[in-house]
Amino acid sequence: MQKIQRQTRSCYWDNLKGFLIVLVVFAHLLFDHQQNAPVIDGIVDYIYMFHMPAFVFVSGYFGKSERSRSFESIMKLLFLYFVFNSLMGFLFDFDSLLIPRYSFWYLLALTAWRLSAHHLAKFKDITLTLLIIAVIAGFYTDIDNTFAVARIIGFYPYYMAGYLLEKEKNELFLQQSTLRRLGNGIPVGVATAVLAYASYQFFCYSDESLQMSGYEDPMDSMGRIALFLIAFGMIRFLRCICPEKKIPLLTKFGRNSMWIFVFHRPVTLWLNDWFAGKKANSLIFYAVLLSILLCVLLGNDIIAKYMDRFLEDGIQVFAKAGEEQENKKINIAKIVAFCIALWFVVMALIQAYVDAGMDAEENETIVQTTAEEDTIWPVMSSEQKQQYEKAFRITFAGDLILLEDQVKRGYKEQGYDFSEVFSYAKNYISSADYAIGVFEGPMAGEQAGYTTSNYDDGKELYLNFPDEFAQAVKEAGFDLVTTANNHVLDKGVQGAIRTLDILDRIGLDHTGSYRDAEEKKREHIKLVECEGIRIAVLSYTYGSNYVDDRKLTKGGNLAWLTSVAFDTQGDTFEQMKADVGQDFKEAKALDPDLIVVLPHLGTQFQNMPDEEQRVWFEIFKEYGADIILGDHPHVVEPVQIEKTKEKTVFTAYCPGNFANIYRENQGDTSMLVDVYIDRESKTVIGGSVVPLYTQAMSDGNYRAIPIYEIMNDNELRKCLSTDDLERAKTAHGIITEVLFGKKMDISGVTERYFMDQNGFMRSRTPGLGLTEQQKQSTLYKALQKADTVCFIGDSVTEGTKNGGCPWYEPLTENLPDKQFYNVSKGGCTVSYMTEHVDKIPKADLYVVALGTNDVRYREEDTCAMTEQDYVKELGRLKKALQGMDKDVAIIFIAPWYSTDADPYCPLSYAEKTSLNEKYTEALETYCKQEKCGFINANPYIRKRLEQRPDKEYLLDHIHPNASKGVRMYTEAVLSQ
């Protein structure tokens, strides 16, 4: 393929392109630092108003030739997109080949424009038509960045305007004197600048709106029209002032702008960390220098020479038939393209492997189908468990509050003692690497009068805590408390100030309220350094009781006392939003690893966040929050972990009150919230919650008790009534339903409920401490000989009703080197499994527990109606399993016992039990004849259920719970 010689180029257009490409690099260097200072935000936004429209206009001017839309030119653009967009995906997270990364949308857009403009240009007033379409398209939010469609439509008017600019008219324009062009251009530039400033102030353009994303508000359409006016005005201005003569560097930058364009973006992204924390003036200065330097390095003729050759070689992949010989040559461009394509294939195979559930780390494959109302929760992997155990843990408790009777119950002869409030939760708090609480109330001293009400008792509520409460909070393990709350001024300004004095005196760190304006200016951002992790903490409240909220906003006479965030619209809201944005800029300047926000807002006694919470929490995320720990509603609200392109954000809307006397409206239901931070990357990796129930004895204070302790601490249970257990069960149901969308049975409660960005992860049931007798059991000895084991069964094996915990799970911890498969289906009979034998993987040992549904359901179409039919069906299953490996070991477990509370069985309990025993005897005889293993776990199960209440082990008539239930079933199977 002959190399095409460069044609004589116009310095005028190269100068214009050179200026624009320098602006592109400069804006991209500053882009990710707009929150650092308003001046940087303004510079970037003003550049974005015109720099790409002008670039697109120039591209349209040069897009008239047939060569620009030739097969070779189009293939060059697509090859560049494939290579560089893919490389950006490898370096900075990959979404899809169909979604352009960063600036590379322009290559797809240029392809579309070049292929279509010569057709559309035939229509009258096409530029105006395209402009109208671009404005209308903004109303359709589903027109997004896939294939760069939103930007192709949004920027097309500029391309068409350039395309329609005739060469002769442009030459006549350039023949005008410089002074005349300047005289025409400067007024246009001034008018455009005024319009740009007014539009920027009025429309408050977001980065997305400047890049032609869909509208968030219908009024944004007017903002887009203003953008078109600004951009076309700037294009006219730049054309008027651009010189025709060759300018050192600038002309070369324009001539080689394509290579600056494709190479600069990864460099600007890599420089982000170096720019972080620098002051605005320094940042702008360095950005100017680096913009020029990058253009010099990337826009020189040497780079252009090699990249032109790379591009020529690359499009040989698409060579036509007459060029086959040259197409056979191997070159670096083809190697790069091949490697990228191979990477996509490998990643697709890996994803397919993961999607198939072949998780070798966990040694378990689940082939299950559950009823719509049943949930099989994903299991926390051993790798995740280790990761969480090694992580830096932040623990957050809800409102630490004392109502009237709580204060009085804390009184002892020697003063006040509130340690009892924290007695059962203390270990969970003090074991955290950093514990945060909400100190919701002042310590104004005894003379000011302590808390006046228990809430909703007809008395006016003013909070005031004895000083000893702060000491109890500290001794419980809290490292920091926020004092930004609606009770901060319950005892006036002096009460608020004295609170801080007491906290300082006992050494309990605090944030959220301040003694004066100077202290707020100095300390409104709390910078914490703990175990090598730097955390910036910001606190806000929606206001304070008995005080006009306006007094706490900027300009109010109490604005120095705390920081506020409330409302969702209006001038005051916009001012607070700007103030919060400034807080984040100042926080980022401190170079923290994490930004934690502690907002006190929401609707009381409502389990879902209200609009005010949603709006402000989104603002915090937008400004850069890593962790948001909210409070105030006094009930449990959702916790979520969101993965964005930049980071993982942890949000807890409210954990409920830690412990208080007001037990209506779920007042006795709360939780501790844990956030896990990777110690190396210093990023959020997950979270967990500890469900709590608030309980009080007749003589003693209210205390928050982890529900796991209620179910597993025998000494504690002696102090609880059956009413306490029922209320704890209710609390547990509320917490799990709010957090995970489904009430979980309290019998399966674990110390913590873990979650990641995909939601709740079930913890594995702890393993059994095996006795020597159990190690000699039929099943255990067979397990010792096998490398791969497949459990086949019904709902008891699937864990259909207990969240996905199979009966054998307590065994798996004792056999970490084995690979376990689970092929099961809730409600299935033996015939179902023989018909679906193709789903069963090859294994060394099969453990089959089927038949109980054949006994219970008595449906001729699906059930083995006699014991003879039962063993015949199992024989078919055995034959199929041995067809995979004739030497395979098989153990059959007798049909599971079910109690007399079985609603699905038409037989009487006596008839059902008798039939179950007949099936069991027939199975035992069959196993002896066929030399298969046989286990009857039912005698052990029945004996346990005779000795203890059914609900200690069972969720219903047959299904074991995920804790004591599956452990008992495992013990039963190991008893033979």
C-alpha cells in the first residue's frame, strides 16, 4: 500500500486546531479537580461550552471531500477507536466496547458524520433542523453514550455548519484585513462572553449537560439552546482572531492534533493523584505548563510519522481483495489489534465461567430452583471473609439519647451510672478500629434540669444528659461523636458550649457543633488519622428545635454553632448546597483517604428515606463522599453499597436509636452499622450490621442487646421473658425486611449480617467439633475417601426455606479440601431427579436424600406411590450415576421425618409416619443388596424434637433453620 503524501495545508486551520487541542488538554488536566475551587470549576465549564463545538466545526469543514468518507478513512477512525478505547478500558475500568471511554466518543461521532453529512447536506435548512433535533433529543434520557449517540446528535449542528462552509467563502473571509476581522470578531466575542456568564449563572450547567447528556429538568432545554448560541458565537470569534501565518509549535500542534488527542487522556488521568491537594493557583499554573509540554511531546513530527505508519499498517486488517499479499504481512499494529481481540475473548470466557457458578475457591456448585417466595442468599466466600476480617472496621451507632426515665434509672447513690446501657453491645463497639456515635443532646449541667419527657407523653421535650453519660459512651468504646442534631440547642447556646467542654474534659473526640465562628472555621472538617488511614469527617443537621432554621444558615446569627443541610429547592437550599460543596473542597485539600459524612435528617419513625434525605445524600455522593452515616428517624432505614466508576460508596440512612425508653414505633429496634475498609487500597469493600433489641428489666436501665446474643447466650436468656423473645423476633424481622427486602427467621440470626455491592451475603453455618464416634460414621468415612462430593435432594438439601443453608453445611468446614456440588430442588420427588439427571455433575461420591415428598404429597403423576416404586426410581437414578463412573460411591439417606404439623400431606400423622418407615425399610434392604451406603437419621431427629421445642430446630414441619437446625441434622446423619 503506497503511503499517501501530505497535501499543502492551511496554517489558518492548523492554528485554530492547535489552540483548541491545547485547550482540550488543559481542560482535561483540571476536569477532575473542579470541586477544589470555584475558579477551576468555572474555567473548565467555560472551555467546555465551546472547545468541542469548535473542533467539530473544523472537522466538518474538512469533511467535504470524498476521501474523508472513503473506506480507508473510515477504517482508520474505527481502528483508532478499537485500539485506544480498548486500552483506556484496560487501564481505567472497562464497561463495554460499545460505550466510548472519555474522549473517544469523538472517533465514533466523526465516523457517523462523515458517512452521513453529504446526504443530509442536500436538505434545505439542515443545520437548523439538526439543531432542533439536538434540543428535542435531550428530553429522551434513554439516548445515552452507547455508540456515542447522544453526542453524535448533540454536536451534529456544528459539524454540518462546518461542512456547509464553502471553501471560496472562507477564502474571501480570510482575504479581509486583520483589523477588519478583529473589528467584526471582538464585539461578537464580548457579547458571547456576556451570554456565557449569564447562562452559566442561570442554568448552572453540569458537566453532563455540557456534554449533551439528557435533561434532568425541562428547563435544561433552554440551557442547551443558549449553549448553541454561545458555541456558534465563539466559533465566529475564533475564526475572526485566528492568524493565517505559521506560528511555531501552535501550527504543528494543529497539524498533529489527532495524535495529541488520542494519547493525552490517559496521561491526564494518571496526573490526577499528583494534582490532588494543590491550591487552585498552583493547579492552574501546572496545568498550563503541562498542557504545553504534553502537546510538544505528543504533537511532534516524529510521533506523527510512526503513528501514521501504525495506522496504515492497522487498516491492512480490512484490506480489500486486491491487497491480499500485503495483508499477509505481520506488523505491530496487527499484533496490537490481535492482542486486544484476544483479551476480549478471554474476558468473555472468564465471565462465562463465573456466571456458571464454578467458584473453585468455594468448592461448591449449586443447581437449584426455588419457589418465588423463597430466597437463596449468596454465600460469603472464604476469601471475602478473610478480607473483611483483615479490614479496617468503622462501627456506627444511632442516636445516643436519654429520655426522662432513662436519666432517672441511671441514678445511683453515688451519682449517675449509664454503663448498663452498653453492657451487651460494648464488645461489638470497642472491637472496632474506629467507632462513631451520635450524641443527641446537650450536657448543660444539673442546674439546667435534665431531660423533661419520655416523648409523646404530653410533656414538652427538652433533652439534657448528666455528664456521666459521656463517660459511659467513651468507656463503651466510641472514638468520636457528632453533636450536630436537632437537640443541640435544647438548653440554649451555653448548654451547647458546655457539652463540648465536658467532651473535651473526658477526652471524647467530637465534631458537628462549635463554640464560636473561629472554632467552626478551624474544625468544621474533622481530620482523623487512625492506623495509617486519613479520614475527613463532615457533620450536618437539618436544624435545631425551638430555633428558626434561618438563624443557623449562612448569615444567620447562629451560623457558627453548627452546619445545616435541609430543604430540596429554593435559594436557601442552593446556598447550603454551595456551602457543602465548599466543605468538600476544603476536605479534599487535606488529602484524606476517605470522606465520611454524618447527616442528621429525615422523617421520624419512617423506615424509608424521605425526599430530603435522598436529595442530600445524592449531593454528598456527587461531591465525593465515600461513607454516609445518617441518623435522626429513630428507626432502621436501608443500608446500601454502590459501585461507581470512581469508587465504592457506603450509605446508611439510619440505624435507629441505640437504646431508648420510647418503645412505640419500633423504638426498641436498632442496629450497629459496620463499614469495612481495605487497609492497602484504603477503599470501601463492604459492610455489615449487628441487629439490636432494646430491653430493660423492671429494676435497671434500658440496654441494647445484640439479637445474636439473645439467641445464643444461655445466661442472658435466663434474664429474658418470652415477651422479650417475641419482641426481639419482631425487631429482627423488621431489620432484615428493611435491609434485605425479606423477613428472616430469628432462629438463623448471625452475629453480623454482611453485605457488599450486590447485597446481603449469608455467612456459613459454623462447623461441628467432630467427635471420634462421628468420624467413624458411614458418611464421614466415605467423605474422607472422595475428592468431589455431590449432594442430591429436595428442599432440606437445597435450604429452600432457610435462605440456602443445606443440611450438610456444618460438615464443609471440616473438609476444606473437598469440592462440593449441590443438585437439589425444593418440593422435588425421586422421579423429578431421575428426569433431570443431566444436571448432575460427575463426582466421586453421591449422597442422595430423596423420598420424603413422595411420602407426603401422594400425587400419582409425580410421586412414587409405593415403597416398591420408590426403590425402583432410586435404582434408575443409581444406574444413571454409575453410568458416569461405575466405581462411584453412593449413599442413600432415608426419607426425612416430618412432624404432625405438615399442611401439605393428605394423610394423618400416623399414616404418614408408618408409610415413611415402610419406604425407609425398603431402601435399607435395597442398599444392602446393591452394596450402597444407607443412613437413617430419623431416630436421632425425632428424639431431639421430643426433648426440645420444635422451633429451636425447625422453621416449620420439616425444614431445619440455618443454625441449630442444620447442625442437628448433620449430627443425625453422622450418628450412624
